[in-house]
Amino acid sequence: MKLVEQFFPVCDYDLAATLASGQAFRWKEIDGSWEGVIGENWVRLKQEVDGILAQTVCLKAGQASCLSCFDWLRDYLQIDADLSVILRSFPLDDVPLQTAVTSCRGLRLLRQDPWECLASFILSSTKQIVQIQQIVSLLCERFGKPLAVPENHPPVFSFPSAERLATCTEQELRDCKMGFRAPNLLATAKMVSNGEIHLQSLYALPLEKARAELVALPGVGKKIADCVLLFAYGFPQAFPIDVWILKALRQLYFPKRKPTAKRLLHFSQTHFGPNAGYAQQYLFHYMRTKI
């Protein structure tokens, strides 16, 4: 077991904006770096001028084997995505969106594990980001597996599998401060673990069919489904609409009108182009942090 590192040269990547923008809930900024967990790997990331320096603990023998274990990190961080092409797909005459892009330049969408993303957003209902982080942390500490970490580092745990959570009682989940979300998470975990829904199969479905599969799960409405479709499955046109995006749409695009929810939904689906989900994340982060 040893600490290994890999440098990823990449332009236009803002770690802070990406990891703190409400996509994932296990990242913490510690002494100028970001620490989190991806799958069963503890990870430390540091922003450099010309890229990202990554560290993890390798349990494999041989340097080549250790370096190959960073392939999953490249995918998770979406380092190879051409951000300039994505941003050029946005409407050029959309002043609010272009302002958000300028303000939050370098924000990227992550590519997360479907189960962790789904469970985390079930827990997000009516909660602020800090509260979601606390619930997820408790859940991992109580039901996750201990992971390899550097010497003298505090314990770190994996996100618990659907199979593990399916064996919990509702009260055990409520003890993680998730309240009314506990029965929804438990029921969904049981459906995933017994094969009533196959999360991997959603990659092959078109957007509408994949969304229909997700909203059939307990505690999953269109907003949560679209978060999972965007942040885990990589559907670029998924456009989650929460209170921040509602505020952005009404304040920035319809300031003197009172559009219906149906009108706002139609606008979001037709205005932002093929990468509407990316536009949503820029607007979301901009509204939360800059206005």
C-alpha cells in the first residue's frame, strides 16, 4: 500500500466550482486541496495552474498498475471533455448565461456512479447542500466499508451499496438524520438490490425512457431524476429545475412576467441547446454563489 500521484494536464478546469456546485456531496476542501471518495478510492485533488494533481492510495503491486488505477478518475472528472465546444453551443445572445459562464469558467459536469448519485439526490429533497453532506457522511460512516487512506489520516468510508442499505431498518436510516427520506431510500435500495430496476441498463435508453424508469422509484420526481441523468448518466439535455433554477429563470429571463411552470419547462427544453444540462449547472452555481 502506498500513496501515488498523477498529474492531469487540463485547461479550463475549476476544481472548486466543479466539486462545490451541488453535483456530489463527499468533497471537502482541506488545506488548499480537495479530498473525497470515488467508488472505493480515497482521493486528494489539488488545482495547479496547468492542470490537476491527484493522489490516491494504491493497493496493487507495481508502479504501472498503480498509475492505471487513475483511469476511473479521468472519467469521473470528465477531463477529456472539450469545454470550449460545449460552451460554444450555448446561445450567444443569452446575456445571463454568458455572464454565468464568464463568472464560473472552468466548471465541469462530473460523471458519477449511478447508485451513489441516485441515493444522494433522494436524500437531497428539501435540504441544503451542507445538510445533504452531513446526512451522506453519516450514512457512509455507519454502513460503508473502511477504505485505504494515508498514514495517520482519519478513517474514510465508501458509499454503502444498495445491497447493504436494503438490509437496514427504516429506523437505522432515520438515525442518519434523513427523516422522511428514509423509507424512500430503503424502498429504492431494495428495488435496486433485488433487480426490479437495473441501473446500468439506463445508459442504453433514450432520455425520456430513462427518466420514466427513475421516476417510478420511491422518492424520485422529475428534478431528482434529471439530476441523476445529468450527473451520472451524462445525458446533456437533462435540465433539473429546483428552487435556484426557478429563481434564475424567473429573475433573469422573465423579470416582468409570471410564467407558468409548464412555460418555464418548455423554455428550458428549447432555449439552451444540446448542452442544456451544462447551462443549467452554470446558472445554478452562479445564482447560489454570485448573486
